[in-house]
Amino acid sequence: VAASLVSGNAAGADEAMQRVLDQSRVAAGAQQGEVYLIGVGPGDPDLLTLRAQQLLQQADVILHDRLVPEAILSRARRDAERINVGKSPGAHEHTQEYINQLLVKQAQTGRRVARVKGGDPFIFGRGGEELQVLREAGIPVVVVPGITAGLGAAASAGIPLTLRGQSQAVTLVTATGANSSSLNWPALASPQQTVVFYMSAAQIDHIVAQLRTHGLPGAQPVALIERATWPQERILKSTLAELPALARGAGLLSPTLLIVGEVAALAQVRGWIAGQDALQSAQGKGGE
Ligand code: SAH
């Protein structure tokens, strides 16, 4: 460590120090590594659970996705190592296999590893796959549930997902890529329920076409919620018929989700000016 420091190689010194610490931890047999699979909610740090916060403060290393805000990461121990394993547009994308192996390797050095995920770890978060790999490797795992984006967004927009008399069920679904062709569209288009689409901003035309083909009326209320619970949250309220034009004009940013159902009409559109602008610019461009 000293040799690296003297030669001005700070990164090398850090690395050497980490190695020494890890070795001594393992040698002391003081501690078996473990993984905390933590859901941190949709973005607002006030929506962290107490357990999430406690474990963030215990972890030696934090593996997080791109969308986990700094306001949450800054609740972790200040000296914890941070590894961004998220997909950033255009940049090198870590495969799930790489992340799985990194989790195992980090824990096997005796470290306490926080795997931090937006929302809930088991809702479209691939937390289930990570849990399985860690179990197979014999590594203890603590799973901390989080408020999934659909619930956070609905609460934030004032949309009661299962309002008595209007919605008897709520379905969380993703319509991305390969999965979308196997979706049960007739079921998703049936009345008296609410459907929350994750990871689907790019699929809006397809979703609308499928739902209408399977019987939902053009007047069916919908809400798009962009960056739910973030300071920049935007809520757009519309109908199925008008949604494609609205979405095209809105310049949607990630992450966004779509809520389809009678209850979407109850959305409180605080960002209504932005929404109106988007609608007008879409209509101005001759949208449907
Ligand atoms: N495990 C996460 C979901 C991961 S999939 C959870 O339980 O919430 C990522 C998708 O979640 C995004 O494409 C988007 O549809 C949705 N999402 C996550 N955070 C969001 C937010 N703050 N606002 C709106 N949608 C969000």
C-alpha cells in the first residue's frame, strides 16, 4: 500500500488496501460474506424501509443499478465501495451472468454486499435469478422488500389501483421484447381491472393496438407516470385512443410506466402543464 502511495498510484493503493482488508477478514474467520438484496422503492429516499437503510449502512460494498438515485446511495456507509452494474444507454452493458458472478465473488471474500435495486427486488428486477445463484453458492441472503414502482406511482398520482366498484384486480406486466407475444391480451383487456405496464414506454403503440383489438374502448382511461416520486415526476392522463400521439409528443424519459383502467381517470396531474404541452404539440403535429 505504502509503495503504491509513494509512487503516486492512489488507485493501486486502494486496491492493495482492499486486498489486505479482505484477506484479514477471511483469515480471522470473523465473518462469512452475505448479500442483502435490497429494494429501495421508486426513487424518493423517504420511501426506503428502515431495514433497507440499516443494511445499506452495514454493507462493505454496494452493487447498484443506474436508476438508483444518489440521494439513496448517499445513505450507505461513506467508505463502502460502489459498483454501478446498471445498463447505461450506449455504454457497455453488464450481463446478468456477470452480475451474478460478481455478487458471489464479492460475498466469498467475506464482505457484506448490498445488491440495491429500484422498487422491489422481485418485481421485474431479476432479483429472483440472483437469489437462486447465491443460494446455489451457499451464500446467506437477506431480501428486503421495496415499494414497487407501480404502487409508488399510483400512490403518488392518487390512483387507487383497486377502487371498489371499478377495479377488482391489478396486474403488473411487462410488454417488452420477446415476452410480449406470449402475453394473455384477452385477459389484460377484460373490464373491471387495472393493468400496470412496466418497461413498456417503447411499446405503447403495440400495447394500445393489442388492448383495442381485444375489446377495450378507445375512451378507456390511461395514465403515464414518468419518474414517479422523483422531484421531476410527470403525470400524463389520457385515453387509450389518444395515448400513442400523446406519448410521441411527450418525449418520455426513463423510467416510465403506464396504468390502464377506469381508475387512471382519477390521476391528479400535478405536472399538468407539461402534459398539456405534450398533448398540444402532439396534436399540432397532426397526431391521430
Ligand atoms: N424492480 C423494479 C422494476 C424494475 S423494471 C420495481 O419493482 O419497481 C424497470 C421499470 O420499472 C421501468 O422501465 C419502469 O417501467 C418502472 N419504473 C421503475 N422506477 C420507476 C419510477 N420511479 N417511475 C416510473 N416507472 C418506474
